[in-house]
Amino acid sequence: MIRMVTRGFAWIIRTFIFRIVPLVLIGAIVWSGAQVVDAISRQLTERNAYELLGEDFSATATFIAQNQPTDTHTPTATSTPSSTPSPTPTATITNTPSPTATATNTNTPSPTVTYTHTLSPTATDTPTETPTETASPQVMTGAQLFVTNTPRPVVFVTITPQSTQPDLVLTATPNQMPLFSTATPQATATYTSSPSSTPTPTTTATEIVQLPQVVATNPLPTPLFPREVEAGLVMGGTLVPTIVPLVQRDYNLVNIILLGGDNELTTDGTVRTDTMIVVSINRDTNTVNMLSFPRDLYVYIPTPNGMMNRLNVVYGIGESIGYTGGGFGLLRQTFFYNFGINIHYYAKVDFSGFKAIIDAIGGISVAVDCTYQDYALIGAELPTGAVRIDDEGLYQVGVGYYDMNGAQALWFSRTRNNSSDFDRGRRQQQVLRAIWRKALGSVNLSNVGQLWEQGMSILETDMRFEDFIGLLPIGLNLDVSQIRNFTFIPTYHTNSWTAPDGANVQIPVADTVAQLMNDFYRPPSSNQLLLTGASIAVYNGTSNPLWDRVASERLLWEGFAAIAMGTAEETTATETVLIDYTGQQKGGSVREIARILNVKPENVLSQPNPDRTTDFAVILGANYNSCQGGVIDITGR
């Protein structure tokens, strides 16, 4: 009996191993193979569909390029979109709110091209989750959350080496920012056109610069909100500040922080970002604001355990502890906590990269409006014209208009021997403006891909090419008057303090910093435009070359329409004089001009002239001095 049971059990085991198991394995192999074949089939189908659509890309781009400036739309629905041709190839379309609006361009029937876009209100910074801090690096992927929680639109740009005419294909998704700045939110517009044939591209590279004004804007990454610390907590010898409320965001802004690292000077592997400039691009008003953050700001850093430290060490700490998103991830949370603003992207460069960028565009021209003294700096060169003033190697760079290569611009951007970190931030913004001004003439849609590749070999950034190409139209059409510059003011926005480790740091003043952030988030008001709309003629009343250009750029920095008029009739003036031709009874522009150029009250003259060609005239004297922001005037002027 036992033997029979044993034989039966053995038969069952053999049957399971040698018959059932192989059948299961064979079935699994067949099923897996079917899945692989199905996946390959789907991939081939999708690729064929994409290639078929790709044949229409060129026709779509050509249609947009040929018809945007000149098309006249005939309304056929309850709401009437209007398109008015202008001297430049810029499309301006005004939509009136209505459930739907359809405009049809009546051409000879042929292949139809349809473009549909749904407008929505301006996106706002709405925190959705808290970042995760771990001991190992975690990089946020590009597919992570966005403001609208919708897929990013695709912008295809194909550059043909034999032609300067790019093929541009635009796609849009719902809840996306308006393509046209004059469009009214909440309106839906569909434009259908049937071109008689595929037009031959005839637009030149310079003409097509205006075309990207209709490029779809990419939804921005959703902000991640840091944890708030308990009230009354003391760290680093001072009370930890409470979390700052989000700054009200009334416009479609893209905030990019530009970082300059000093890792080439250190041997311990740490990174300190002594340069931190937030560039805020307003896609509604096509203006740009820049704000420099002093490196010595003493802030709360939301690491896993939290700490108080200087702002310039945040990036390096984030890299070293493997914070979510690395150094930029921690820096972004620090800005959120202490300043209430969201940084969408970053771009970081070291000393070598900074010099390479400027050398690649052939150098820059900079108006030096203060006299600076310092020693030779590692990795930098003294500007041409610097004068050695002692036996220890101290040099002086006087007021003037300088042509600088990359190494010389690095010295100008770093020096602070007789100035401050606040003034250094201002000078770094000057250099950025000079770079933009010099590069503007060399950037167009025919070489943007090549320039992007060159930039990626120098810069470290989380921006993608489509992010960059979406902002390019604003940069190409930006005027210097559309750039506003902001800096912290010592003893007003910050208070000096000595940390427990003996470091001299700056404690932010909550109320005034909050006002600075609100101002930074807004374009110029109508009152500001009226105030700075005054025209100013600047004459050089000295023998110092190009001083009129230096003073005019100083006024342009503040938004005034100043023009360098060259040398005055007399070149022996000792005092700078400001002449008011408007006859203003109350301060206004004249008071602001006198403050900027440090003109003495007795040298402000009122000479009303109804036939004036300019509102004000400035005649520079030998005592010209427009130093601001903690610069020590060592000239005695």
C-alpha cells in the first residue's frame, strides 16, 4: 500500500515537471512574443503617422509666414476677430469674448490648414506639493508637474543649411497662455485657410525675426512649496524668519536665475554662487526685469534639518546633500521661503564660461560711471587704460567708456575693493545688458540652433531648446527701455549683522524686501513711463573722452530717454550743470535726474523754452560723479 502511494506521488511529480511546466513556459513565450510583435506594430504605425504629418509641416510654416502680415479675415460668427496689417510682419488679433469665434480666409480651395487655440487667464504660482530631501541625489524630470498640468506644446524648428528660411510648426494645447498679446482671455478662435498652392518662401532672415511673436508659450514647472518652521525657532544665532507669502503674480512671467560660480578658485570641491541675478521675462508686456541678490544675505535654508546661512552657499549645499533637484532645487525652495518668488529655470556659468561667452561675441562695451581701485584678480585681466597707483600692485580704473574682452569684463564684474556687493550686482547687470546689446545683431532664426549648441557647451541649465525658442522673440524685439534693473539697498532692504562665526552678513528687512519683490514682479507703471519719458541731451564739457556716453547710459539705466550729444562748446567746465527747459514747478524728472548724476542743487537751472527740442540738457563738468550703491568715491570730486 505504501509502495503504491509512493509510486502515485512520483507519477504526479513527473507529470507536473515534464508536462505541465513546459506547457506553461511555452504559453508564456508565445504570449510574450505576441506582445513584442504588437508593440513593434504600434511603434511602426505611430512612426508612419508622424512621418505623414511631417509632410505638412513645411506647408504649415509657409502658410503662417506668407499670410500673417497681410491676411484679411472675413468674420462668419457672432464674435468678430480683426486682423490689421502693420508695416512690420507682426500679427495683431483682438478677440471679443464669446462662446466661439470663427474667421475664414477666402482663398482658392486646396489643402486646408486649420489652427485652433483656446485662450485662458494668466497662470499663477500655486504650490502643489512639498519637496523630498534624501541622502542620495534625485533629479526632477522634465515631465514633472507644470502650472496647467497639461502636456507642453511642441515647437518644431527645422534649419536647412542651404537656406536661411526655417520651417516653423506651431501647436497649442488648451489652458495655454495667449499666442497674441492683445487677445482677451476666455475667447475661443478658429482660423481656417485654404491656400491655392504651396507658396514659395520669399521672406528674408531679417524679416522673419518678427514671425516668432506667435510662437506658443510653454507651460511652466509647477512650484514646490517648502515646509514652514515652528515659530520662535532660533538658528545660527538669530530668529528663523517665518515663511514669506507668495508675491502676487498678475502677469505671465518666466523667472530665470543666472548663477556665477567660483568653483575654479576653490580646492575643496564646494561651489559658492557669488553672482545671483533673477531675470523675470514678462510675456504679456514683452518687458524684462532684473534683480541682483547680494551673496551675503543671511537666510533660512530649508534642508532636512534646516539652517541659517548666506545665500551664496545654498547651491553648493544642495549639491552636496543630494537635495531633490540638486543645488538648484534647494536654491529654488530657499527663494520661495525667504522672498516669495518662484524661479522656473536656472543657468550657471563659471569664470571660464563667462569669459568664453563674451569673447565669442567679440567683446563688449561698458560705461564705467565710478572710479574703481583693486588689485589684479586671479583668472581676470585689468581693463585697458587701468593705471597702477602704488608699489603693491593697486590699480585704478577711472570713469570712461571701455571696450572689454571676457577676462577684462570678469575683473569689472568681480572687483569690490572700494565698492560693495550691492554695487557689484549692479555692474554685473550692466555687463548682461552689454552682452545682450552686442549679441542682438548676430542672433536670428537661421543660426539659433547652432548658438544653442555652443551655449550648452558653456552653460549648465535645465532649460530645453523649446523653452529657449519660446522666449527668443521677446529678446530679439526687446529695447533697452524695456529692461528695468533692481538692486537691494543697504540699510533699507537689509541690516548689517555679524554671525556667530564672525562673518559679516546682511539680514533682510521683511517689509521693504516684500515691496521690492512686488515692484520686481510688475512692469513700469504709467506714472513711471511719464516721468522717464523726458528727453535729455547730454554734453561732455570736459576733455575726458566719451563722458557724455557714460552719463547718458547711466540715465538710460534708470529709464530716461538720454542722448549722448558729444563735446560741448567749452571743455573746461568744473561743475556739472542740469538745465530744465520744461519749467516744472514741482520736482518730477528734474529732481530724479539731479539725484542720479549727483548734480548740486545750485547747479540745477530752470530755463523754460516752449520751442525746446529736448526737455533737459546736462553739461558734464570735471566733478561728474554718478556713483551709487555704497561705492567709495576716491577721486574727491
